[in-house]
Amino acid sequence: MGIRAFGKKLNADNQTLDAERLCERFKDYDFVPIADSVCRSRTKIAGEIKRMRIKPRSGIPAVELVINDGTGEATVIFSGRKSIPGVDHGKCIMVDGVPHKVGDRTVVLNPAYTLLG
């Protein structure tokens, strides 16, 4: 690392550093960046789990994850589940589903998923 790169890292804020780290982490995979995902079109996106909660929707339990790949965030909702084995904060997950917009959020309902190492 050169002196300029070191100086930039000192002046960068935490969100910028985290975004760079996540972009670097997912660049070798063949997934669509969350920021470039097309609504209402089946796609594979991946990201690191930033937030996780159990949120009932119409009286039915649902696990809600917020994933981030450095380019953007997506909310992934698994209806009818109270937990998902192996899924926890900081883990990486790939989801295969159809994203859509709810307000300014990208949401994927009940996708197929794979935990990444």
C-alpha cells in the first residue's frame, strides 16, 4: 500500500471503507450487484447480512434480512419462518429470486438461498 492509498484510508469514513470491503469481497462471484438488479426479473444477488429480525406479516411469522454487497442494500423476506439455520449477522448469502421495489427499498420475497463461505 502506497502513501497516497494509506492517506485516503485515514480520511475515509467507515461506510466508505465498508462498501469498498464488500465490493472487493463479492467481485469474484458471478452475481448481479444489488444496485444494478432489475425489478420483476429473476436474478441472483449476494451480500453480507447486516440486519436480521423476526417480523410478523399479517399474523404469519417472517424472517427479514437486510443484505449489503457494497453497491446497495436489499431486504430479503422469508415468510412462514421463525428462524433459518446457519443464517446470522455477518454471514454471506446468495439469494435467487425476483426483486421488486417497496418505496425506495429493494425487496425479495421467499427466494432460494445459498450460504457462502
